[in-house]
Amino acid sequence: MLIKESDLNTERNYGIELLRIIAGLFVIVYHALGQGGVLENLIEGTLSFKIVWLIGIISYCAVDVFVLISGYTSISIIEKEYDWSKLILLWLEVLYYSVVVYIGFSLIKGFSITPGVLLSYFFPIMNLSEYWFFASYLCLMMLKPLLDKGIRNTNENTLKTLFIILILIVSIYTIIVDRFFLILGQSPYWFVVLYVMGAIIKKCEFDKKISNLKLMCLWAGFVLLTWAYKCYGPVFYIFNHRIYDRTFISSYTSPTILGCAIVYVIAFSRMKFSDTINKIIRFASPSVFAIYLINTHPLYWNYELKNKFLEYAPRRISVLLPKILIFCVSFFLFAILIDKIRQYIFQKLQIRNKVYKLLYTHKSKIIK
């Protein structure tokens, strides 16, 4: 019997799917500003400095948003058998872009394709430090069955207490000193924290208990606090650890950045759209991971994106901002279209069916 992927999840939250898409755009924006050479070369105190850093702060929470969404969408009241095929399919997608982008970029730029280098791209998380997100996410997904079971069997009061403790101890404490080895939020430990928090938001129904006005005020407060400290904050020390202008935007564990991500998840989870908008979301959402894989591929990251907008950093915001926005939207749409080709190839090769058969030969249902 053939069943479609859409049949496996009849309770799709289109607000959350839209947030996933927006977070993908946030990734491109922040990387264009950061790796593109803008943030570190703005003239401090200028209007461009203040506006660009505001945009950077708003988009910086993308990583936290992605992992919170994983926790929010994965937890369910009914215990289900974990589908390991999804993990393998994710790995194959990473492998595909690791190799294909290497070959394509080398052909376009005239680089020689050598067997040794090509072989290294077949082992992306072992050789490509730029794919740290997938490495940490992979560790999280291997722990997912245990995390889900623990959250499902824990009462709401305990989970709410845990939620507060994670914010106070893990997030706020870490801006002073990283005793939990969270490595600026790039560690699998931090991903576990985010996943658990996302699941708690869903199970304890935080999305039904906070008004839109409160959410807007919280989001504005987190963003403005981070921005104000970046632009005007003093330097001081707590137990010999320096607190400075980048303290609230130097790590994904920052309490203000985490706060923004949490607000986004709660706010978007309650959104409803027309059937037309839902179709657009369904078209774009499956390609969001590809946006990250293409944007952070080592060749593109180090040879194309690095300092791409450096020459525009000192210029007026009326010149700089359109350049950045046009690039980000163009890259976003281009990456989605590129991934549609990848999806077509995977479908023609029946990759999903083959992976599922390999893991579950005893089952009669095969996904298409």
C-alpha cells in the first residue's frame, strides 16, 4: 500500500511552517550581514550601524527557532514508534548538497575536482565545520525517542518548573560563563535544551495562555534590550567575566535571543491562513533545510559569501539595505527552486521508499 508523506501528519500547523520559512530567510540575512562583512565594518554610531544591527538582532534567533520548532511539532500525547528513516533521509540530503554544490561550484569557478577532496565531501559532518548545525541536530534526533518519552510521562507542573530553570540556569547564567559547555549555542547540549523547551510549550499549551499584546511587548522588549546594549551598553565585569556590547548577541544561548525565539513559536503557532497561503507554505517549507545547506557550504561560505558586501558597509543605509535585501530574497527563492530539483531526483529514484524498505522490511506500508 502506498501512502503519501502528507498523510502521515494530518495536523500540520501552517503558522509553525511559515515560521520555519521565515527562519530560513533569517539565516540568509544574518549570514549576509555577518560573513558578508557588514556587521564588523559598520561605522559605530551611524544610522546605518543602528539599523543594520537591529536587523541582525531580529534575525539572529533563527537557530533557536528551528530547534524549538522541532520540539514543538514532535511531541504528541500518544506514543508513536520513532521513524528512523527520516533521520537517514536528512543525512542523504546533507550528503547530496555537500557533493553537488562542491562539483557545481568547482565547475563554475574553474576549480579542479580532485578525488581526495571529493571523497571528503562524502563525509560532511566529519570534514565540514560549517555544518555544525546538522552535527548537533543529528545528536539531538538520536536522543529524540528518550526525550519524547520523558516529556510525555512528566506532569505539567514539573515541566513548567523545568522550563523556568532552563531559562534561569542554562541561558541567563551562560551569558556570564559557559560552565555547561554550550559552545555559544552550537553544542548538542543546547539543542537538547531547546527541544525540551519547544515540547513543553506545546504540552503545557503556552500558546493558549498568553495574549497577542503581551507577546508583542515581550518581543519588542527582548529586541530593544539587545539592540540598546549593543549600541550603548557599558563594559563591566561579573566575577572577572566581561559583559560588553556583544554579550546578548554573541551566543544562541542569550536569554534575549532565546526569548525572541520563544515568542515567535508561540505567536506563529496560533496563526491561520487561507487555502492559497497554505499551498504556498506547503511548497516552500520542505526546502528550508536546503537553504541552510547551500548557504553554509564551505565553498560558497568561504569563496563567495565572505566579505561579499564589505564595500557597502561604510555607505549610506539607503544604498546598503536594498543591496542586502535583494540578495537575500533572491538567494532564498533560488535555493528553494534548486531544492525542487533535488526533491524531483529523490522522488524519481524512490529514495524514500528504499530507505523505508531497508529499515522496515517487515512492514506492509511503504511511503512514497
